[in-house]
Amino acid sequence: MPRPSPASPLLSLPGAVPAEAPDEGVAAHYGDLFREQRALADGTGFVDLSHRGVVTVTGAERLSWLHLLLTQHVSDLPPGHATEALILSAHGHIEHAVSLVDDGETTWMHTEPGNQEALIAYLESMKFFYRAEVADRTDEIAVVHLPAGSIAEVPGNAVVRETAHGRDLFLPRADLESFAADHGPAIGVLALEALRVEAHRPRLGLETDHRTIPHELGWIGTAVHLQKGCYRGQETVARVHNLGKPPRRLVFLHLDGSEVHLPPHGTPVRLASDGEEGRQLGFVTTSARHHELGPIALALVKRNVPVDAPLMAGNTAAAQEVVVEP
């Protein structure tokens, strides 16, 4: 059983409603989900992601060593340059996803809540004679997200990972409450999830299952570098990229807004013409209520599902948009 991250002190803020799995330990929202989404889309506020696992790698050979294990090209990663990477099984299935940055002395990574122990166990098993030290920093370092467009001043003791979607800060956990007081409003993870779904960005454990390969989710190019050297699972990546098509593909769904309940993770997806008793062609991976688009979702479906076919997510009508080409 993965060890949970420490519960965030920001759960004591007014209006805080605790999030459910997989985001236990932080707030789902602080009383007004759509207001929080609009603030995040406008580049204001911050999201407490202190439940995420934080792993660091130090040592003179850290980048050359990680380069052998990750799907991303990191051997010459410049200080301050953010990237994301996967660790695959021997058959090319996704086992870990990390968001990382190097500050010139240390490689900082954050990963899904509770996943850091399994990640560290794998990294330690592959160290051999490389000069690299792996550490679990989750208990002392919190991840905080500032949205794209934010002009908030970053504390001098934070490591920054800047992407097109915003800045992730690796902040001393002891400073989380003072940071919140200076950088509000606090925004819950449900708002961030809604914007993630809108942007078609996959998340480990939600958009993935035990047999997911990177091509199915559009992770080729962003988390997988096709011109780098050997790593575990590379043969599958190269074969599917050069010779075939992935068996499934990620789609974006506009859900029927008249339904009260969102279809949860794992809800079967079928052709609308086949009805609720039709053959299952996929499943909902994440659903959300968006402040402009209404109810939306991501789903993983069989590659040969017609791109213009109306779908059903459980008993909810759904119109699809292509994310990964069939």
C-alpha cells in the first residue's frame, strides 16, 4: 500500500472541501468551483499540489544515468528547462510518469500521489555503479502550481518548473501556509483537472491502465523522444511508431449537460446507436464540469471507432473530438 503524503495544512482554509482519490490530502475546491476555474484560466491564484510525490536525484552522473532509464532525452538537459518523461515496462506499457526539471545540481521530479516509493524502488534497482543518489523529498517539499499568465512572485527558496501550462514550484512544505497567505486565492484540484481535460492532457493512473502505451495518449513527442538511445520498452515505441497503429486512442467528449451526475472513471463507452447494452468500446478516464464547456471528459476507445460516431458514456450521450488520430 503506497504511503500517503502528509495532509495539507491548507485544508484548514475557509470553505476547503477535501478531495477524493487519487487526490486525497488537498482541497477539491474552496466553495466555488467555477469561480476557481475562471481565476485559474485568467492566470490568478495557485493550486495546492502538496499531495504529489517529490523525488530528487543528485550526483555528477545523474542526467546521463536518467537518460538511460527515461523515454525523454535528458543527458544534456539545461538547468531550468522543464520536461516530462515516462518509464516503460519491457513491453512498452507505461509504468511511471514524471514531471522534471534540473537546477544544475539536482534533478527534481514530481509524480502521482503515493507513486514515489515505487518510482524510487525502480530507480534504486537500476543504479549499478553510477554516481547518483535518489531521495524521497515528499515529507519536506510541497508542489504548488501557478497558472500560465500568473505574475506572482516566486519565493527565492523555491525550484521552478515552467511550462506552457504554468509554473510548478518545489517549495519547502514549512512555507506552504505563508505562501498561501501571499499568493491567494487558493484554488482546488477540481478546477485544475477541468482545465487539464479541456487541454487533452493525460494523467498517469487515470488515462492509463496496465496495458497503455504512449502512442494511445499522445505522449509521443512531449514525453517520449524518438531519436534517443536505448531504454526499456523502446522496441515497442519504435515498432508502433514506424510500422503500426496503437490499439486504442484518447478522445475528448462533450457530455450531455442535462445529466446530473458525471460518468466516473471506468464508465463504459459504447456507440450511441447500440444503446446501453451494446459492445463496450472503451472507458471514461476523467470527467469534469467546465466553467464554459459544461460537462466534459476524456476517454480511451478502440482505434477503429469512427471519429464522427455519437457515443454513450454509460447512459450519458457524448460527442467526441479527436485527440489521437486513428
